[in-house]
Amino acid sequence: MKSSYLKPLLLTSLFLMIFGCKEKAKQVQKEIVKTKEYPHDVIPFMENWKILCGDGTRSEDLVEFSKEDFFYVENDGLTDWVVYKTPNAGITSRTSSNTRTELGQKEHWIPEIGGKLAGTLKVMHVSTTGDATKASSFSTVIGQIHSDEGHENEPLKIYYKKFPDHEKGSIFWNYEINTEGDNIGRFDYSTAVWGYNFSDVGASANEYPEEPENGIALGEEFSYEVNVYKGIMYLTFTSEGHETKHFMKSLIKSEFSTRENIPEQVLKVYANREKGGGVERDTAYAGEIQYFKQGCYNQANAKSTNSEVYGGDITKQYANGSYAEVWFKEATLGAATQPNK
């Protein structure tokens, strides 16, 4: 439990006892007992996951696990939340230059079997430094489907991105084209939910697009559901005051198997890559082993987004805005379900 919440309660209880307010003191003491200590106490599905934190800490037993400054419980005065926090520079996985404090599903599956992941969350912070012309700047990934074979691609990445000085940010999701043969170049096709998509960038390193009118602010609550049913991915996004959005994407039949079908967006974003324009295998991700991920996968780093990292000093990064932080209050993981018609 974070002492920032627990300590004031203890002081309040002591103050009430001193002044003879025993009943009120008992109520406060009950609140202390109620307070959650581990992330598993808030979201009781942690036995299904392992974790990698932004300082390199790993654990496959999360039932009574927390990590100060990375993975812990915080209370906003009303609700307990699981906090995922990670700097712009730290210890990364073998396949990425970006740090993460992120859950990885233990059970793996193929799209034909599928599964369902949902979460209710609010993004509290993204890096405040970076090059606005780089698509990944100022963003973090809050949910994924990741392949465990082939090119180890990501059929789904759900992003939150907010440019500096904007009040509202964007939610979008990327589908990574599962390139045919040995062409392992990374080509994402991005779809906006609220605000911009991945391809909307600044005119220069310090020039930003107009603020999105229908965006999501830091600290604003929203939910997503990913339901992979018989090879089809169904996505639902909800937030109070915003239009509910639904999307559908096949993971077993490609839309991008010919050069003519590669979207203009992809050609634009990856124009400077030697292998740009690689086509997808006709069966997309059919039969390929997948698993879910959820948490905070920071997309800011010193190399690809020119984000400030203070020599890798995590304390300095946290003190100067060079980190990403995401709070979840609810999340579920289970078998795929037949979508509503």
C-alpha cells in the first residue's frame, strides 16, 4: 500500500481518538483495514500473468507481489487502482528498445481459439519530451496481443498518446501486418478511436497538430474490450461523454496480401524503410501462437523518439516527466465469447 494514502488515515484516526470522537475513529480504522495492499487485491486475476517492470524486475507469481514505483496500489480518494509506471529508459525486453511495466499472459492460444481481455483505466502521464515527427513520441501502449512465434509481431497494440501542451490525447489501435516470407520489417496500420491515429504527427520536432476535439484527457476514465472469437478480433471502446466505438478485424484472412491493398497510410509512415511495402501472408496470423499483454508499455526512448532519459537515472526521469503511468481499476481475462449481433 502506498504510504501517501495510508499515513493520512492513521493520523486522522489518532486525531479523532484524542478528541474523543471514538465512533468516527472506528470508521476511519475500518477504512484502513479495507485498503488494498497488493494489485491482486484490486484486480484478482494476477495468477494468470507474469510481469516485467521498467527496472528489469520480473515475477511469475503476482498474487502477493508489488514493486514500489513500478507496480503497486494507489487510492484516489474513492477507488483503489493498480498503478503501472515505467521510465523512458531502464531495462527492456530482448525484442524492444522501450521499457514497460506490463503483464504478460501465461496461457497462450491461437486466433481460432481466441480469448477475451478487458480493462477500465485512466492514463495519468506520458513522456513530455520527444520528437513530434516520430509517430511513437508521447505515447504508451495499454493493451496488446503479441505473437510468440513467426516474426513475433503484434496483431494488436492499443495506444494512448498526448502531445505536450494539449489537454486531450488520442486513443488508437494498431494492427501489425504479418509480413510474408523473410521480410520482417514492421508495418503497422492504425485506426483512430478518439482523436488521432498513429500516422498523425507534428510538422517538425516541436510543432504539434491541432488538439483533437473528441480526445481523452489525462486522468479521464475509459474502457476497452478485446474479444478474439473464431479468428475474428472484436474491439469495443467506451468512455462517458464519448461515442462508443466498435471495430472488427480478421486475424486469419489478410486484407493486405497484395501490394495494391497496402494502405496509403502504411506507405507514408514507413516510406524511409528499406523493406517498406512488404505484403502480408494471405492467412495473416492463422494458427500462430498468441498471448495478451496489459499495463504500461512506454513508447518513448532516447533513440527512436529523441526523448530525454537523464542518463538512464530512473529517479531523475520520474522527477522530470520522462515516464509513463497508467492506472487500472478493473480488468478481466477469459475465454472468447460470441459477439452480440
